[in-house]
Amino acid sequence: MSEDLLRIAMPKGRIYKKAAALFREAGFDLPEDLDDSRKLIIPVPELRMEFIMAKPVDVPTYVEYGVTDLGIVGKDVLVEDNRDVYELLDLGIARCRMSVIGLPDWKPTLHPRVATKYPVVASKYFRERGQQVEVIKLNGSIELAPLIGLADRIVDMVETGTTLRENGLVEMEKMFDITSRLIANRVSYRMKSEAVQSLCDRLSAAIAVRA
Ligand code: PRP
């Protein structure tokens, strides 16, 4: 990778548009067609940047292995995956929370089961509270689990609360707040410090204007 070119892993999906908006507010003139493109590698030579469109859970992997210098990813993924990367900046976007969720008439059961996309987060949470639960890993539509009897509770992200409301579920305990973070590869952080610092400064200024 060239010395001053920054390769950045962008999460496809719900975070992407918010991250792109923040970059634009920070004065990085991202091409409009980047938003709807199916291309996975998008060079923006005039900014000395190259964007990799990644599945959000894979962003820390690309950054840890140094195939991208930087990445944007939710705190939920960072806590679950615990990769060896630097967390540089709280971007304050894609704000939501991790919560324990259940049916309104939930009662403790003898063999409690918790379904989640975040088995590490969920296991640690219940272990720390001295509660024995069986954690079942699912990959999406987690809210189905208590509705069809796979688990009595779930651990999942709540953003607007619409999914819960539409499925008759309630938030029982909030676990922690989530926002998207800018992360860096440890070597890139040192070798490309000037470009990384300049990007951080401009993003920080844009975040401050929003606050
Ligand atoms: C996430 C999360 C919840 C929902 C929360 O799912 O797992 O289901 O969004 O958002 P809300 O509070 O605004 O309704 P996502 O849309 O990422 O899809 P998934 O079910 O495949 O995980």
C-alpha cells in the first residue's frame, strides 16, 4: 500500500450512510455514486483514500490484519470480537444500545435460554451477574426466538424500538450504549501517522460542530 494512501473499511448497511455523511461534513468530497454502488473497492484518488465496502462484523478483521489502515465499526462488534486494533474516535453515529429483551410476561425459568448475535457479550453479562443461562447463537431476526419458544430472552441491539413494539417484546435491561468508532491498524497508526491524525482532526471537528 502506498505510504500516504489511506485504505478504509466502511461497513455496508445501516451505518454506511451515516458515516459517509460525517466524512462529507468533515470536508471529504466523497463521490455520490459511492452510496449506491455494488463495487467493493472504491478508490478516491483525489482524497488519497480507498474505501473497502465490508460486512460490518468483518471490519475489525481487515483492520487487525492490516489490509485496511482504518475502519468504521459499531462498538457492539468491537466488544464481541475484541480484535487487536486501536480505537481512535467515537464518531457519535448510529447511536443505539445493547439490551436484554423478553416478552412482557417473562418469568424466571429453571433452564433459561438466551438467543443472540452476540454470544461473548451475552455470556459475560449473565456470568458477571451469577446467572446461569444457555446462550444460543443466531445470525439475525433474533426477536423471533422468544416468540416461537427457542429462548425465553434475547440480547440484541435496540435503535428506534420499532422491532420490539411490532413484535410485542419489551426491553428488560439496558446493557450498554453503542456508537460507531473509527479504528486503526497498529502499524498503520505509526507508519501513516500524519494522514491518520489529519483525518481524525477533521472528523473530530465535524463531530464537534454536530454536538
Ligand atoms: C437490528 C437489531 C434489531 C433491530 C433494532 O437488526 O438486531 O432487530 O435492528 O432496530 P430498531 O430498534 O430500530 O427496530 P437488523 O436490522 O440489523 O437485522 P437482523 O435482524 O438481521 O440482525
